[in-house]
Amino acid sequence: MMVGMRRLVVLAGLLGALALPGCASWLMNGEPPEVLVTNVTPLESHAFEQRLRVDLRIRNLNDFDLLVTGIDFRLDLNGHRLARGLGNKELIVPRLSDSISSVETSTSTLQVVRQLLSFSGDQPLTFRVTGVLHTKEGRRPFDNSGVLLEKGALSGSPAAQ
């Protein structure tokens, strides 16, 4: 009878250990953060590399503060990768608020030239930013997209309806 009781205690302990990480992630869940591109600033450039500073607005839609310890993101323009960025600055995004994080990144000069050559004024300029916010509680994925410039905005012609 003692052996059966020990097995039961060990089994209960294992189930409890497996359930704890699930509970922690359940408590951490809530609304995923929104990450928006607010600005892209060209920095120094070299023959094969263009440095950029990407300013990201991180919105916390939850009723608890979000302690961001790092960020890993990809920025696409019109469906093509412009840059990939990594940042390890700590940032507290207060509950029901937002904060700006600036990340310096690099991209291929050839990528920038391709982007410029493929863009024409008769198409909208779209963006998509995807990635992961690293927080004290774990990883929080994000995915956001939108239109930076409407069709015809640079050419002066009216945007198509």
C-alpha cells in the first residue's frame, strides 16, 4: 500500500509541475501588444550596408504593466523585407498606455535600391512589422500592417477609390 501511495504522490507532483508553467502563461495572457512603426531614419551608409533607426510604438492594451526586455522584428515594405532588427533595451510600457522604442538596424544597400526602383506612385506604400517582444514573463508575438502612403500620394494625382 505504501508503494501505491508513493506513486500517487509522485504522479500528483509531476502533474503539478507541468501545470505551473501553463498557469503562469494563462495569467500573462491578455491582449497581445500592438507594435507600430512611427519613423524610419537613415543613418550612416556604406557601399553594401545602410544603417537605419526604426522607432516603434509599443501599445499595452492590458490592465497590467508590460516589462519589455528586448525586441526582435522584421519590417517589410510592399511585401519585401526592408530590415530586421534586434534590441535589448529594457522598457516599461504602463498599463493601458504606450511607449516608444528606438532600434538601430542595418539592411543591404541593394535592398534599399530595389525598394526604391520597384516603387511607383500609382501603388500604395504598405508596411508590415512582425516579431516578438521579450518580456519578464515570456515572449509576446506581434504582427501589424497598414498603409504608409495611399495610391498616388507622391505623384500628386488623386488616390484611386
